[in-house]
Amino acid sequence: MESWRWSQKQFWVESAQMFVLFEHAAGYALFRVKEFEETGMLLPQVEESVTDISRFNSIVKLVGFSPFKTALKALENLNSISEGILPEDLQLFLETFLPKSSKKSKVILGVSEPKIGASITESIGVTCQHVGAIPEIIRGIRQHFPKLIKGFTAQSSSTAQLGLGHSYSRAKVKFNVNRVDNMIIQSIALLDQLDKDINTFSMRIREWYSYHFPELVKIVPENYLFAKVARFVKNRKELNEEKLEELEEIVMDSGKAQAILDASRSSMADYRKELSGYLATKMQDVAPNLATLIGDQVGARLIAHAGSLTNLAKYPASTVQILGAEKALFSCYFLYLKFSDEPTKVFGEKLRQQVEDRLKFYETGDIPAKNIDVMKEALEEIALTSPKKKKKNKKRKREEESDLSIANGDVNGEEKEIIPPPKKKKKKNKKEKDE
């Protein structure tokens, strides 16, 4: 059964005839493909033979050529083909040169467009194809067409194509007097597109040039002016007082020009050092224990993540992990529960020593001190280092007592007897009467 199907398929391939339709500006041409079964299966060989005219002649053979009588006729046929309509000239040409299919020999027509192929199949009844090796064969015919048609030159071919191209474009792009507003619509659409492109490119310029001169974005916020200034400044290190006048002409503001010059001289590294020093000082004033334990920047990040130092003090130790702290720092929650009028870094030093002792315990096995003992030592050190604070408290108490004595006594300093309140006397008198 399988052998019978194979023999039937082989008989159909051998009996099929392949023709290719080629539409040119000068007319219609019909070619017959030799050895159709080989071209269908060996597509790479067909692609190689397209560039060589001698090898390509062994594949195709001209069957018939019908030139257009006038340029107007060529334009009418081209318009019909572009819309997928079968022209009368093409139908007459195919009926004249294309053989009809039979049971023994089947005719297949290769076309470049599937729309015109469907129209040909509907009108004539010929099977049309536009895939496989057909596009490569049509490409070869287009390349070697002047050599395949007798009495036809490359110059005459280009002249016909140029004339038909102008006529076809002129018919497609006709000026309509009643639709003058088309130019307005196109203009506003182009204007919107230009605005989008300018905005996109301006953002790119700002992003790229800000790596070199970041201060310029705040001084010159306008996109067009920023691009002009960036083009003039180029390297910020080369900007000096001599270029200040030209910069004023671009910016149209002497203050902005001077600000640009001053900004070009400033260094971001120096500013970073100043900011880092300010942060270290501020951390020592606000949270010295936290800064001593984990550092100025890490402590500042924890405060920033928490929102404030008070919020950080309220967080449990497990929440510190969410804020980005390390597991070894979980024991520091006791640290920021301690607020004092005079900040001290004793707790931070003790807790940092605890962290180091715990790490040594994992390395050497030495048991570290307990947290309770360490906190007692910290409190004792604070008590020893703050005797002045006790003296100040005693002075405050003495001053308060003296103020009370002045308020209750005479101005000259003579003391008066303190009279008990009348209510108490009444109560005592009542008790005496009862007795």
C-alpha cells in the first residue's frame, strides 16, 4: 500500500508543470521552470544559482512576453494588481500562453502576491503558489530580466520603471483642494512628536552630563538652555573667569553664570568629607552609644529607616533585622532604651565589647561576661564619672528651699511662726468638746 502511494506521488511530481508570472513595468512575462521537482526540494541550490545568469538559464525558460501599449495602460494594470483585481490584459495573456491542466499534467502558477493568485484561481481555475522556491525564482527573474527578454536593455527597463513609479505615486498622493486642513493635522502631529523626542533627548543629556557636573541641573532647569550650557562648558575643570562673559550671554543672567562658575570649582569629595564629619558629630550628640556600637553611618541608617530615634527605641530586637542590621547586633536593643539628659557612650562601649567577646567565644571558647554584670559596671562607671551632676542637683535643691523660705518669711529675713490651718483647729476643738 505504501509503495503504491509513493509511486502515485512520484508520478504527480513528474507530471506537474511549474510556471512563474512576472509583472514588469514594461509588460507581463511568463516563465517555465525546468526540473520543478528539484527546485522544490533543493532551495539552497536555487538561491546560489540566482546570482549566476548561466546557471539561472538552466532553471527557467521564457514562454511569452506581452508589453503594455501605453504608459496609461501600464498604470491601470498596476493599480488593479495592487488591489488584488485581475486585469483583462493579464487574463488574456494567461489564457494565451499558459497551458491548461489535465489529468496527466497539472499546471501550477507561481505568483509574487497571494491576493492576485486568489483572483487568478477564481477566474481561470489555475492553482497558484507564492511560497517555497518561488520568491527566489522571481528574485532571479527581476535581477536578470533585461537579459532574459530579447531586444530589451537595462536602460529601457529602468526608464519604464521610473515612469511607472512616478505615475503610480502621483495617483496615490493626489492634492485635494477641499482637504487643505490635512497639512494642519500633519503639522500638529509632527509638533507633538518633536516635543516627545526633545524631552527624551533632554533627559538623556541631563542624566549623562550630571555624572560629570551634577550641580548644573539645579542652576539651569530649562532643557534647551541646559543643552547649550553643557555644550559650552564641556569639561568643568576648564571653566574659568575668561569664559564668564560668554556664559552670561548664553544664560542671560549674571547671577546664574557666576553660580555655574562657583559650582564648577567646588568638589563633591570635599563636601562629602564635611557632611561625614557633621554626621559623626551629630550622632555623638544625639545617640553616642549607638554610634559607638555600630558606627556613625550604620546607626544613622537605622534611625532613618525607623523614622526617629524614639521609634527605634520602641522596636523589639527582632525588628532590627528588618531594618537591615546584622544578627550579631540583636543584643543592642537595651542600648537605645536608655535616654539621658547628658548623652554618654559608656553603654555603647560596653555593648561593643560584648559583641567582640561573643565572637571570641566562637573562636576560642572563652565564656563572655553576662549582660547584667556588664550593665552594672556601666552604671558604676557613669556614677563615678558624674560627681559634678550630683553637686548640681544639691545646689538646685538648696536654691528651691531658699526660694520657699523667702516666699513664706519676711523680706528682712525674720522668721514667723507657722499658723496651722483653721480647719485642723476646728477639728481639734470638736474632739475636745466631745471628750
